[in-house]
Amino acid sequence: PLSNRVAIVTGSTSGIGLGIARALAAQGAAIMLNGLGNPDEIARTRDTLAEETGTSVEYDGADIAQPDQVAGMIARTAHAFGSVDILVNNAGVQHVAPIDAFPVERWDSVLAINLSGAFHAIRAAIPGMKANGWGRIVNVASAHGLVGSPYKSAYVAAKHGILGVTKVAALELAESGITANAVCPGYVWTPLVEQQIDDQARSHGIPREQVIREVLLKKQPSRRFVTVDEIGAVVAFLCSPGAASITGAAIPVDGGWTAE
Ligand code: NAD
């Protein structure tokens, strides 16, 4: 159903972004991957995705913290594939510290990547989407876009902020065939989380299962991780014809976290 569409997924060299890229590629969309990492591994990821799905997959190494590089990525993608129809702003980083000890440069970089980067990408992608009369903007926010947690001031501020940008984009584009929505995941099973489980099990001296239920998933009533495939499925739905009237929404995919 997405076979004539072109999708950019930022931060798609691992984790949730890669899951989203896979879900969109499985629907036939051509994919521009983006993110940091080892060039050989990224090339392998790109080749595997192309082989698995039979669609075109390219990679752009833009640093999402740099506005001109973000605009360059949009332009290069439009040049390589003919258009940018789907923009998924997923690149994100975390820093955990109390506000009074939060390093100022980390505040700036979390905001630059998690919030401003998405703004610059949306800004650059809109003219092409308008010209085509069709577009899908999906921002990967977080349960932390809807509620707070201690020690995550920059992350929570950026994720709340991106819900604001999502609503404004939805309103500005409401008559143009372009929707803008946010997905708000709870804890998602990614390699990053897997690492934390082993570390915490070791430092607390408790079994992995107990770390998962009582430490990591304390806030997630389902007591299980969301999977990257489940996030990919929601993003693919938002890009489907059935979702044409959903715009400006923030969709929790969090096992009930924000229902409490
Ligand atoms: P991850 O660390 O596996 O992936 C982050 C991606 O962003 C990587 O591809 C990385 O290379 C890329 N990235 C980081 N800085 C970048 C930069 N300056 N320029 C370009 N790319 C950059 O993490 P993830 O868990 O897959 O997170 C993806 C998104 O989902 C983030 O926005 C995160 O806030 C959000 N999220 C994650 C969870 C979770 O539990 N894992 C929950 C809610 C929201």
C-alpha cells in the first residue's frame, strides 16, 4: 500500500527507528535510513533491509543536532527518490541527572536532537509534501511527552515540546492532505534496555525477571515491554489511508502507563 511512497526515518540505525523502517519497508515504501554508528554495520543493516523487503533503501548520515545537515538530508532524499512523503522523527537521546546538577551542554544537546531536529526536518519537508498534496509526519515522542519522571528534565521537556509542534503542524496542514501525529511509547525492548537489565541485575543482586517487573516496568501496568514491531505497526497505520483523519494526535503505546 505504500509502494509509491518515500520515507525518512531519523535515528533508524538501531532500536525503534529500525523497527519503524522495517514496518514501512514491508509496506513497500522506499526508505532513507539515518543515524549514528559503525559504517560497515550500517551498510549491512541497509543491505539486509533491502533484501528482506525488496524495496530501495539508502542511508544519510546527517547529524540531527545540526539544522543545515537536517535540511540537507531532506533535499538529498528528494533528489535520490523523487520526493519525501513520510517523515518519521525518531532520533533521540537521554541524559539522567537532577536539575541542579544537570550539565548545561547536555540540556542543549538533548533539546537540539529530540526537539529542534524534528522541527528542522518538518520545516524542510513541508514544501514538497504540500506540492504533492499528500504527506505523513510522525514524531516519536514518549510516555514522557505526557507525564514526567524525576531526573529527566531535558528529555521530558523535549518530549512535551514535540507534542506541541505536532499539534501546530497538524493545524497548519489540516487542509493540505498532510497529517502530523505523535506516538508515545512506554518502555520498549531495544538493545539499550537489554544492556540495562543485565547491569541492574548485577548491581542489585536480583534475577533478570525481578529487574524487569520491579525496576524497569514499575510504571508499565502491562508488566511487559512494548516491542519495536508494535511501534512500527502503529506508524504504518498512521501512514495508511484509514488514518487520513487522524491528525494532531498523541497516541500512547505504553501498556497503560499514562492511564494511571
Ligand atoms: P536507540 O539509542 O536504540 O536509537 C536512537 C537512534 O537515534 C540511533 O539510531 C542513533 O544513532 C540515533 N541518533 C542519536 N543521536 C543522533 C544524532 N545526533 N543524529 C542522528 N541520529 C542520532 O534508542 P531507541 O530506544 O530506539 O529510541 C528511539 C526513539 O524512541 C527516541 O526518540 C526515544 O526517545 C524514543 N523512546 C524510546 C523508548 C524506549 O523505551 N526505548 C521509550 C519511549 C520513547
